[in-house]
Amino acid sequence: MTDLHVVVLAAGKGTRMKSDLPKVLHRISGQALLDYVVRAAGELSPASLTIIIGHKAELIRARLGGQRSLRLVVQEPQLGTAHAVMQAEPFLAAASGTMLLLSGDVPLLSTNTLRALLQAHEAEGAAATVLTAVLERPYGYGRIVRAQGQVARIVEERDASPTERAIREINAGVYAFDLEPLFPALRSIASQNAQGEYYLTDLVTIYRRRKLAVASHTVADAAEIRGINSRTELAEVGALVRQKKNEELMAAGVTLVDPATAYIEPDVLVGPDTVIHPNVYLEGTTRVGAACEIHAGVRILNSTIGDRVTLLNYSVITDSTVECDARLGPFAHLRPGSAVGEAAHVGNFVELKKTTLGARSKASHLTYLGDATIGEGVNIGAGTITCNYDGVHKHPTIIEDGAFIGSDSQLVAPVRVGKGAYVAAGSSIVKDVPAGSLGIARGRQANVDGWVDRKKASRAAAQSAPAEPGADPASRQGR
Ligand code: UD1
Ligand code: CA
């Protein structure tokens, strides 16, 4: 194999997106279009990987800057795809071998297809090999014009005659080039076309004139080469990505009640016999175990869920873990750094943040637990609140195994409730409750005997008394 140098074009504005964001940063299933392309290229272990950026380059740099194996080259101004490729010349002038040229807005190309393109390129010994596809609706793409079976030229939609527009074989915008003749030929491209741009596709005509061989390779699955130029295409390609993931999951034994409304990102793993109801979002690096039941409206981000977990409707879980047999929701909220133990329960309107809830512990209703470490078999009563924040610092709450926190209690952190201790309902706990004791901190109740009857009697007496002259009865009633 000769050296492989990958160049990705990502400098264009993406006018048709009508967006402030560069087109290649628009996302499908949580990842930028450019992320898909960089990932597929990276799997080929190229000698170099160059990305041509331009429009809002700083945003793309911020997104990719951390990856040291990438070379980012700025194209300014953006004068067309041929001009974009020329920006790589200073870095590849001394290189030899093959350039694989990719488009940042064609996210579905598989590494296998790229390998097949490179193999065809080598086998034919061509100077350039164009990746093509045959589409039912070729609208918008450059068409492959053939003569005696050979690629004669590529004509853009806007420059095409009606006969050329009827051609269904299109240019995927992905090519393998022999590096040696490439840059000299690019310099002879002109910009006399409908868009006044330097079209890379004109290279075909130039190569033909120079008797350099131009080959083609047609993709097996035309869906792979879908380019994204508009919001409609973004949605359509997004649906294809989701569909592929859903089919993989179903083949692996996951039930999707309605695949059209399952939003599961590519890196998510789900165990067999898990049932996923409509409008569920599983995102990032989320792992869900086997035989779970995930009800409608649940959203899980970068979290790990054990086996046989039940997640009731509209629960949100972020950067957290849930152990086997736990039950959460409806409307439970696990914020980052939370861990729910085996067979634990987190009920409706319960929020956990950086909190560990031990095995078989329960917080069933209307509760906030922040920066708390809660042992096993603990019962957290309805309306319990950890007061973890003093306006400047966050403080921990520790509740040991078997403790019982009565309803509507406030635990003013830092504070510890010892093993098996009780907190009386309605308490504001400001100091530690030792193991085995009862913490009670609330006003004492007093009952006033006969109070209701006396109140009724005094009201009746006031109403039967004659009105004072000039007094307005309405002002007395309407309070
Ligand atoms: C291009 C091809 C077309 C092909 C289609 C496949 C040309 C002239 N046309 O058309 O034949 O069918 O892709 O999807 O090449 N870019 C730059 N700098 C520029 C202009 C564009 O980096 O100055 C980048 C864009 O960011 C994009 C890619 O090149 O990632 C393609 O540009 P785009 O304007 O989308 O070309 P298409 O009209 O789709
Ligand atoms: Ca495009």
C-alpha cells in the first residue's frame, strides 16, 4: 500500500442551512456531521488527516482542537471545492501516494466503502477515482457524464442541461487521487460556471485532456453518500442513522415499542429483553442492562443502568449510575454524579445530585438530596430536603444504614444521621443525630380546647348586632 493522506473539506458556509453555525457542526444523533467523517477516516489509520476549515473556523477548531492527530488548515476566502483542496498543498507537496478526499457534509460513509474506493483506485492504477451512486432522485448532486463507459466529466446541477439532469448517476463528492499530478492540475481550474466558483469536479475534464486515467467506484448502498445541504436533509439523514441503530438493537433482542420515536445514539448499548417505550432518548455513552422497562419520555445521558431496572415516565438521568432492580420515577431527576443502589426506589419529583442512595433505600416523593451519602435500607420521607448550600460552599450530608427520615424534614449540611437513627417528621436538623437516637427539631404542638365553637359564636354575635350608622356592610364582608 502507498501512503494514504486524508483531506476533509469543511470550510463552506452551508448557505442552504440558513444557520449561524457552520454546516459541518450541525448534529445528527448527538454528533457533529464532521465527527462522523473524522471517525470513518481515522479508522483507515492514514499517514495524515487534514481538515480544511474556513467559515467560523474558530468554532470548528474548538470542537476538534483537542485531537492532535488532525491538521486544521484555513481556507479564506472560500472560493469553491478545488480552491479548498489547494489549501492542503503546502502540507502535502513533499508527500507521495494517495489522497482520499472527503466532504465534511457526507456523514454516513462507512470505512468499508472508503476501503473499497481505495482498492478500486489501486486496482485500476487511475490518477483519480470518483465515488458515485445511482439515485432515484439525483436532484442537487453533480451528474456523472459518461462516454464509452468512461467518466467523461461531472456537471453540477446548476450548470446541467435538461438531458444531463436526467442522469441518475451522481458524484458523491468523495475521491481518491494520485498525489503526483493533483496540485498542478488544480491550478488550471477556472471559475466560469453558474456559481463563479473553482469546481473540483472540473478536474475530470482536465485529466481527460491530459490523458490521465479517471476511474469510478459505485457504492452498494446509495444511502451512505447522502450529503447534507439543508435542514430537511439533516432530518432525513438523522432518521436513517436512528433507523440503523434501532435495527441493530432489535436484532440483538431489544423491544422498541415504536422505533419511529426511539432516539438512541450510535454508541449506546442496551441489553436483551429491555423494553423501550415511545419518545425515549438514550444518549452519549449510556449503557442499559437486560430486561429493563423504560417508559415513555425518559431521557438518559452518559449513564449506566443495571439489569431489571424500571424507569417510569419522564425521568431524566445524567452522568449517573443505577444498579440492578432499582425503580425510578415518574418524574425522577438524577443529576450528575448520582448512584442509585440495588433495588432502591426513587419516586416522583425526587431530585438527586452527587448523591449515593444505598441498596434498598427509598426516597419516594418530593425530595431533594444533594451532596449526600445515604446507606442501605434507609427511608427518606416525603418532602425531605438536604440544605447543602450556604450561598458560598456545598456541604455533605451523611445518612447511615437503616436510618428513617420523617417527612418534610430539612437536613442542614454538614450533618450526619447515624445508623438506625430516626428524624421526626417536620424537623430542621442542624446537628448530628447519633446512631440509634431520635432527632426531633420542631415547634411543640398545643391544642386549644373549644376554640372552633367560640369562634363561631363570636361571628354570629357580630352579624346580629344593628349596623352602625354610616358603616358599609360590603367592606366588612369582602375581606
Ligand atoms: C459537491 C460537488 C457535487 C457533488 C456533491 C456531493 C463540487 C463543485 N460539487 O457539491 O458534484 O455531487 O458535492 O455531496 O465539488 N467546501 C469548502 N470550501 C469551499 C466550498 C466548499 O471547504 O470553498 C466544502 C463544504 O464545506 C462541503 C464540501 O466542500 O463540506 C462540499 O461543498 P458544497 O458546497 O456542499 O458542494 P455541493 O454543492 O454539495
Ligand atoms: Ca454538499
